[in-house]
Amino acid sequence: MNILKVNGVDLAYDSFGNENDEAIILISGLGTQMIRWTIPFCRILAARGFRVIRFDNRDAGCSLHFSHYKSLDFEALATAIMSGQRPDIPYTLDDMSNDAVGLLDALSIDQAHFVGRSMGGMIAQIAASEYPERVLSLTSIMSSSGNPTLPQTPPDVMALMTKPAPNPFEDQAGFLAHSISFAKRIAGTGYPFEENAYRALILEEVQRAYDPGSVGRQIAAIAVSGDRRPRLGTIKVPALVIHGIDDPLFDPACGEDTASAIPGAELMLVKGMGHDLPHQLYKVIADSIEQTARRNRHVLPE
């Protein structure tokens, strides 16, 4: 792992493959760390002739945390958004998108293929719309367009996601039970839930960094992002939207809406996939990312 200062923020990253190959940058989801892009998955992509870069978003993992920021009042946040005011939050998804592009600058990489999952898909969407000269292709996985009319997350899923977890250093068993309960709820039905592997991943994340307040700050960044469809309509690079049919966090309609908003985007609905990326799907997901990356840029009419 390495750390680079980007936009005044320390970002932790690592990479796989030949540094002279075209780059793929993998962007993580809400409250999760770069290790969710597992080493086997990164190696599968690298073996296809890419330099694969994964990194911790700001406020996650070994990157800079905004723990010094005052506690967020979500009721006040919602009121400000509804009244069209600018809420007082530490950063936005645009800032996080700038981080990803800034990391490319720090690594002297002119262009890359952007791949994001969940919140990371939103960040990748923004990068593709705001930095068309830097993004070679876009793959948005288990994400959404921000369209306010889309189906909402079921209340029980939202409750599991937002319920405070026990402190892992005081009650490790309780923390793991809480985390695994949520993971099982959002997993797909097509693949076995491998509890031992997930337990090891969660403990590794805790050992890397533990900051229960970061999820709320990233939720705030998502909340103020708004409807991205006007931005998605400006994207001209090859784009792929991957979504699990069983996803309970973001209904498949969210993936369908994202794909319909991006000109020329391909939609890949995956049977048995939830809001997770089981290892049985690594190859098919990597194949699809590669195919999108290899597509010739399509020229849209003026």
C-alpha cells in the first residue's frame, strides 16, 4: 500500500499489473475500503492487460478521515436540501470524483477506465461527465442515477444499514453479528453466502481503520448529489451498467434508469446477484469490464 497527497487529502492506494498498460481505477462503495475489490479480482483484470488501481476513498480505510468534523444533523440536512439550500457538509461526491482524477494526476496517468460499485458508481459517473478527456470508459455497478422517483430502499434494509454497530474493540462478537446480518440481507440468492470469508474481510477492515462516523458523512455526500441524469446524458465514452436482479439496497430499476440516461450505455442485469460481488461472478464481471474498455469510442451526433 502507498499513500499520496491528492487535493490536500492523503489517499491510500495500491496497483496490480504492468505500469505501462492502460489503467483501470476501481472506486469503492459507501463506508467500505479498497480491499472489497479483492486481490483475486484485481489480478483477473490485470491479467487481461490492464494496470489496476484500487484506493480508499476519503473518509475510508487508510485515507484521510474527517473525524474532526462536527456530528451531522440529518434532519437539518434533509430540511436544507428540500428548501434548496446548500447544507454544511465536509465534502461532496464531486470532491470524491476529483480525488479519483487527482490520484491519476499524482501517478502521471493521463486517462483511465473508471469502474465503481454502489457509491463508487456514482463517483465514477460524475468523473465521466465532468472529465471526458480523462475517462476512457465507465462501468457503474450496483449503483443509481439519483432519480428521486426510483423505488426506495426497503425500511428494514435502511434500518440495518443505519443502526449503530457495537464497538468492535469492546464487543467483537456483537459487531460481527451486526455486520454479517446486514451483509446477508443485501446478498443475492444465486450464490452461497460465505460467512467465514466475510467475517475475515470485516475484521481486516477494522484493523485497517475504524471510524463509525464516516458512513454518515458519506451518506450526506450522496444526499446532496441530487439527480445525476442531466450529467449522465453528457457522457460520450463507452458505458456499462451492471446490476443484480436481487439487489435490495438499490432496486434493479436504479440500474435500468442509469443505463437509459447514458447515451449508448449497455445494461447487464445479473440473475442471483444482490448488492454484493461474489467470487463466482469475478470472471463474468471482469469480462464485461474488459469488453467495455475495448469498445471503440462511439461518436454521437451533435
